[in-house]
Amino acid sequence: MSELKGWKELVPGGLIVEAGNAKEYKTGDWRTEKPELNPEKCIHCFFCWAYCPDNAVIVDAEAGKMLAFNYDYCKGCGICAAACPAKGAITMVPER
Amino acid sequence: MAKVVGFNGNAAVAYAMKQINPDVVAAYPITPQTDCVERFAEYVSEGLVDSEFITVESEHSAMSACIGAAAAGGRVMTATAANGLALMWEMLYIAASMRLPIVMMVTNRALSGNINIHCDHADTMGARDAGWIHLFSENAQEAYDNTIQAIKIAEDLGVRLPIMVTQDGFIISHAVERVEILEDEEVKNFIGAYKGRYPLLDLNNPVTYGPIDLFDYYFEHKRSQIEAIDNCLPVIERVGKEFGELSGRNYELLEGYRLEDAEYAVVALGSTCGTAREAIDSLREKGKKVGLLKMRCFRPFPRESVIEALSPLKGIAVLDRSVSFGGFGGPLFTEVRSALYDAPSRPSIINFFYGLGGRDIYPEDIEKALERTEEVVKAGKIEQHIDYLGLRE
């Protein structure tokens, strides 16, 4: 989360008055486990990218490369690791 | 010259609603409020108002429709009573939390069980913590006047909160009285045009109402709601004064009757204040220094004004027409007694429960309450803080 506001700074009624602000809510801090990528074993099949429910897999589509996880939004669900056909390319490790 | 008509409380409020001409009314019939909404439905069918009238399948839906319409940017009204208000419960809190200026007339009626359709204040007192402004009316005239003022109070940019205007079921709602009404044009000018803040229908400025609000912000939002309702008192006072300039009938947060030199007083809500005036006049003729404090505004509770009015007295009888089961006294007693804790001098206070389920209260009951209060003060000791009027042992 970014800096939390005090009660005097809030919009009356608890409304959200700007559109497209869901990305400001960094849901990554909900995570108890996180996926770790082993680039040497990754076959760049993009299965993790296709399965990720949070759009938290960063790829270079033109180069055909899986690059990293976006930990700001990855909730640590482990679907990427389960879907990964390359054994050992994605490992779930406890969040510290 | 003001126009004078014969209206019961329901008709008076329905007429005020006609003159207010709200964008949306969503309501469900329940005794003793039915008569009010029925009359308003006639105004709709006769084309005398522009209001969208939504007939719903329950009060929960009525308040939900009101919330939606108010969030969309409309001026919105409804009416209910008793179990209908109880069915609105969760939506009442949502309306207040979203700061939607909905105006609701409630004919005060006992809550079940057993089933009773007559007056007590259990319904709105149960909703006193929901975040709504809560105005009581002594008679049909005040129900009419309060309804018009409620629009202006609720819509004030410093307020933007829902208001319930109450009148005692049957006692006011079904008794025809002399009511002075304003011209349509006067009401229209008094309330002015409404402009919704953050209306959902403003497609260029999309907003979200009621998002999930967890441990990171919920507390701050509640704190700002506390501030909002506390800040209403000066607005209610100002609108009461402006209404006085228009109609000749001035309104304050509370009203004292023969209180200036009084030693003993009753504190009451609603139609009982009329009965109390009789009792006080009669005791005054016998040389007793007694008076009445009528609480018009119960939420927000006008603490400072209560201290100012009651602190100089020797003894107070607080009349409660509803029970807070297991609590130390009724809702009015608890508030008044708590406010006086910091007062420069503290009068003795006795709580009298009365009138539950529409049981009549007579001037003699109120005389008895004042006499008992005087006895307690003279004895210098309160043996019994809570007593009953008009109850068979």
C-alpha cells in the first residue's frame, strides 16, 4: 500500500472518485508464498502467463520470453507453478 | 395570509412531499404510515408531481431503491413505520455511510411482539445509532414543517446525511388538526434546486459507491461520519431560523416551555409535549415552578443546549416512550443524564416509562411525574431511578 491517508483527507461517504485505480491497490502483500523463477529451466511456453489470474507474469511477447513475476500484484496462489510443464522452473517458497 | 387546512399528520407530510416534488419516492405501505404514501400515490397518478414512484416488495427494497436513486443524483424521499423500519435496518446504515441526503417520514409505532400498531418510539430509537439525523414532531404542523426543513438540512453541503422526521403514529398521523401550509412556490424557493454530489449518472466522472473497506480505512471513514453528524447542529439551527422567517414558525434544536424560572421540568419527545403543556399550566396555577423541555432534535444530540436548559433545575422527569431492555433507563434518559454529568450543577433525574404500544398519557400522569420528582429532591435521595406512568401493577 502507498501512504495511508488520515480521516480528514477522505472523500465523504467513502467513495472512490477516480476511475482505473485498482492498480494502486498492491494486492501482493496478501501473499504467504511466492513463486520463484529458475531461468535456466524455463522453456518460455507462456503457460504461467496464460493461467495467472492476476496478470502478474511479465513477458516479452515479441522476443517470446518469460521474464519475471510482478510481485506488486502476485497473490501467491501457485497456479503458475502447478501449470508449469518444465519441472523446477517455478518453485513456491514461503514469503518472508 | 397563510392558507389554513384541516390535515392529519400523514396528509400534512404527503402534501409537503407534493410541494417538494422529489425525483424519486420508493415506499412500501405499513400502518400507520400507509395513509401518507397512499395520498402521495394519488398525487403521482393525478400528474401533480414529476416524481418517479417505485412500488417495491418490502421496506428493505424501498430503502435500497432510495439509496440507488440518491447515489444516481436524485432528490429522494420515503416513509415507513415500526417493523418496516426494522426491515430497512442494514440499508439505513448504508444510506448514512454513503452520505446520501434521503428524507424519510416515520410514523412512530411499537415494534412486535406482540403485534401492536399504535404509538411508541421503539422503532426510530432502535435506529438511533444508524447515522441518521432524527427530528421529532409535536403535531401535524410540525410534521409538515420538519419535512420541508429536512430537505434543506439533508442537502446542505456541510451535512449530506439522511434524515428521519417522525410523528407519533395515530396520535398525530391520524388526527385531523389545523395546519398552515405554504404556497408551492415558497416551498420550491426555500428548498432550492438539488445538485447531487458525485452522482452515478455523471458518466464523465465515474465513481464507486460502497467499495470494500477493511482495517486500513474503515475506521477513518467512520471518524469522518462522526464529524459529519456532529457538524449538523448549526445547520439545523440555521434552517429552523430561515423557516421561521418564511412561515412565522421558528424552529430550534429544542424548545423550552415555561422553563425560564422553573425548578422542575419534564423532558419529552413528540405529541406528549402537547399533553405536558396542559399539565404544566395546571401546576403553574397551583404555584408550582414547573416547565417542559421538548427535544426536537434527538440525533445529533444537542448536548450543549441540553446542559444550558436543564442544569439550573432542581429535578427532572425524563419521559421515555421506548425501552432499552437491560439498559439503565430509556434512550432519552441515558442521553440527558450523560450530558448533565459535566454540567455546572446536576439536577436529580428520574426516568418514567410511559405510553408503550399506544397507551394514552394524560396531563395527570405528567403532574404525578413532576410531583414525584419534587418529592425525591426534597427527600435528598433517589431510591428508585426508574418508574412507570399509566401502568397497572
